Amino acid sequence: MLLRYSILFALLAVQFSNALYFHIGETERKCFIEEIPDETTVIVNYKVELYDPRSGGFMPSSPGIGMHVEVKDPDDKTILSRVYSSEGRISFTSHTPGEHVICMYSNSTAWFSGSQLRVHLDIQVGEHAIDYANVAQKEKLTELQLRIRQLLDQVDQITKEQNYQRYREERFRQTSDSTNTRVLWWSIAQTIVLVIMGLWQMKHLKSFFEAKKLV
């Protein structure tokens, strides 16, 4: 499967959103890894452009070209998999802390033009995924109330990030303890093998000397 597509790693901090673009073939697959705490909202905005060989630039893609988006959680369970249009907005909420894999590929195949695509991508995590202008309009919040709401969301996101870092630290400590235990048992096993080999060699040499009547 790795020969069929390349994986593009983009480890993004939870406190920030990231906008980028990348080129992709019509049959190529690009995947991004995002470290996300649990119960965190993620919004992915994207726009696909099609390469124009006549102008040498990129233009809006045709209506038939869309993007298949697939999201997997740290347990490799698919939490989202569907085909969207050439421009869209995707939203999902994490339920397990850890590395989430976001994969995108075109729904067209090499049977068509095999054109190069440019995908503009913007991943927003946590409070950055909230449209506060829309929230203020729906809930009829004043500017002060909206600012307080933003601060509360930021505090909540910081708390989730701290809990996630504790979770990572605990897993790292468990891995370190497991590795140290294996190294210890391996050292003990090596010592036992060396002692057994030494005793066997001494016994073999003693038998050899007795056979030769040297002792």
C-alpha cells in the first residue's frame, strides 16, 4: 500500500491552525497526521484546482472531480469516509486522544486525463474551529460576553492539551518501563547461558583430561 501513495506528515500544534497547499496526482493519496486531544472539534477546509497545460497554471476544477476524505483515529478505526465535492468543509470530533490520520485522494482515475491537482488545505483544531461570529449572532452575545466565551473555550482547550500531554507521558513511561524490564531479563538470560556454557566447557575439559590420563 505504501507503494501506491506517499504519506505526508504534518504534525500541527493544537493551539494553531495551519493553511497550506500541495500537488497531487489524480490517483495519488496524501495523508496527514494530527495529534488531537479527546473531545476536540476539528474542521478541515479544502479547495481543489486543476492544472491547465495551456496556461501553465491552475484553474478551478471541473464539477466531476471531487475528493475522497478518510479520517482514522489512533486505534485505526475509520471515523469518517466519504466523497466530497472539489471544494468543501469537513468537521469531526475526536473521541480518543492521539494521532489522527486524515487522508485525501481524488475520486477520478488514471483512465481520464491524469492531470495534476493542487489542493489548498486549512486544518483548524480546538477553539480555532469555532465560528464565534456565528455563535454571537445565534446566542445574541455582547462583545464582552463573546470575549468571555472565547477565553473559556481557550482554557478548556488548554486543559485538554495538558491532559493529553499527561496521557503521552504516561504511555512513554509505560514503554520505558517495559523496555527496561525486557533489557533486564535479556541480561539475566545471557548471564544464565554464559554460566551454563562455562560449566559445560569445564565438564568437557575434565572428561578430556581424564580420558588422556592427564589428571
